[in-house]
Amino acid sequence: MKYWLLIPLGAAAGVSVLLLFLYNSAVSPLEEREAAGRAAASSMEDIAEIYEVNFFHGETSYQVVDAVREDGEDIYVLVPENEEAEPEVLLHSAGITREEARETAAANEDMQSVHAVRLGMLEGIPIYEINYTDSYGRLGYYYVSFENGEYIKSYQLGTS
């Protein structure tokens, strides 16, 4: 008589296993690319410590490794997903900070909330991409030069 309870419980267990499998399938490539970025940065620089690894998806995808050299100098290593291209090394001191990029964008755009500030490369130029939502609910992207914070371009996605 209580066998009717087994059908929904079995279905719920099956859905849970399927969702777990899908999650692992989605996360696994990101973890592999992060590990490859760490390895590439460590092999080309005298890395003492890696603080974090982020991603940037522009014309080319990059793993952006934030690290410190053995001599104490903070660096970013932008490792392109295309293994034929060479990684780019940027000194923290050679450019503006994430916060300065955010402030520059906020001074020039209607930003209700900022979702992310990512370091990356655009047409061979190191840039910060500021991802935000404006007061009309539109998703926007604002790009400034890593070197000096100069405006490069911006665009917004309309609402439906």
C-alpha cells in the first residue's frame, strides 16, 4: 500500500543525481582551465604565491592569474586559452586598480549596481571590463585601459 511513495522518491533521487552530474560537467572545464592557467604562470615567472585566478572572455578567453613574484612584485599573468599565443605579464604598478576602473566607469555611466570588474585583453590592449546594471535595468559593459584608465568603449543590452 505504501509503494506509491516509492515512485516520487525514486523520481526525486533520479533528478538529484542528474542535476549533480550536470553541475560537475559544467564546473570541470573551468577547474581544468584554472589549473592550466596556474601552471602556465608558474612555469614562466618566478611565482612565490598565486592569490587568485579569474577569467576573461572577450575576443580571446584568458585565465587571469593574480600573483606575486619571488622578489615581492605583484603581477598579473594573462594566459590565453589559445595555447599558441604567449601569456602577457602585467605589473600591478603599471596600471590602475580595479577600484579606480570602477570609479572611472561610475563617473561616466549611469550605474545602479556593478556586477564585476575583470582584467582582460581587447584588441591587444590590457583593459578592465566593468559589468553593470543601469537605473533602467539594462546590462552594460564599460571598458577602460589598464594602463591609464582611458575610455575604450561601452555598450548596453536593452530590456525586453
